[in-house]
Amino acid sequence: MAEQKPAEAEVQVSTDPKSVKVNLTAGTGLDIIWKDGHESHFGFQWLRDACPCAMCDEEREQSGRDFGEPVKPKPGELPMFKAAAKPVDVIPVGKYAISFRWNDGHQHGIYSWQFLREHCRCERCGPQGTKTQ
């Protein structure tokens, strides 16, 4: 009789943070430890380029860029100095999200915990996040 292998345990991915740290002074980004023990880090530039608001979604759709990918310059456009993305204010949104007012004046994105967990780019999750796993 063949020995049956135990079924692989299904990993429960948590979209609830245990702790959230916004490193404004250091300028290094957002660190989240999830209730399942997983840790995620998001740089401020990636967060700004991944803004989930309708206006940024529409721009991404038209330009063909992915979440977190920098805005592509228009053909023939001269490169201009652009200050590094940094929040000037951090706003909790209920118990489900966080929002930023950015130094470029943008403030419409609401980053839900689910969105952030799905887009975790740690070594284990990879550049496509947990959506593909």
C-alpha cells in the first residue's frame, strides 16, 4: 500500500496589521508586521507611484504602467528635477486603510491593508506581490 503524503497546509494570509510604522523622519517608507507574522516594507516612491486613487488608476491604464512603476516621461519631454516622494501627512482611514498627503500635493489615494498585502514586494512575495501566489 502506497504511503499517502500529508496535504500541504494552506497558509492563511492576514490582511490585518499587527504593527504599522511610517518612517517619516528617516524617509525610508512604511513597514508593516501582519498578524500572521509576515513583514512588508514599502518605499515612499513606490507608494506614490502605486497610488490606488481613480485618477492615478486612469493614468496607469492609459500609459500602460504597473502599480509602483514610475511615471514615464512623454516623448520629447525634457527631464526635470523632481523631489523624492515623501508624505507630509499620514492619515489613518478607519481600521482598514492608511492615506498620505504627498509633498507634490496629491492626497487622494486610500491604501487599504488588503491592497498593501496584495502588493507586498518582499523576497518571499516577489515583485508581483501575493496576488500571484
